[in-house]
Amino acid sequence: MEKELICICCPKGCHLKVDAEAKNVTGNGCPRGIEYGINEVTNPVRVITSTVKVNNGELAVASVKTNKPIPKGLNFKCMEEINKVAMSAPVKIGDVVIENVLGTGVDVVVTRNVKRI
């Protein structure tokens, strides 16, 4: 079965045709498109971005993200785990919010500094 995708590895947005069974990709402008196309049809993954609550901070929330992609099927469960968290200021870029989220080996980390008030 052939799937059509738009590659997101670079701004070109190549139109890919991916045959998952034959592991064949056409339409890519670079080798990254081949890897992206095969992964997207066999094991799609995403980096999750969100926010967590910050107590006693100059901002009410801090932005966070997974430090590596996680399986797409875990997106909503990951968001549920992130929504349970409240941190105390100060928080710094790189602070680990959730270690090994959902047993994936991936951490959720802070992406914005929030000072204490």
C-alpha cells in the first residue's frame, strides 16, 4: 500500500510516496526524506510541547517539551502526565519535569526560565 506524505525535515516540503511493504520512498529531495517517510508509515513519533504550572513564579506556567520524540500513540497519555505536574519557581531551561515519561526513556524538560517572585 502506498501512502502520500509531505516531508517535514526541511522547509522544502517534498511530496513523498511511501510504499511501506517494499520500504521504498520516492519524491524526496534528500536522504532525510527517505528516513522520515519510512518512519512515518511504520512507527510515527512526535516531540510533545506543552506547559506546566509554576507556583510562586513571575509567570503562571513554563513551557516544556520532550527531549526526544515519543511514539505518536502515547501523545494523549503524555499530556495527561504533564498536566498533573506543578513546579515551584525558580525553574530553569533544561530542568527535568518528568523523567522517563511513560517508560519511553524520554524526559520532559523545561524550555523557559521562570524566576521566583
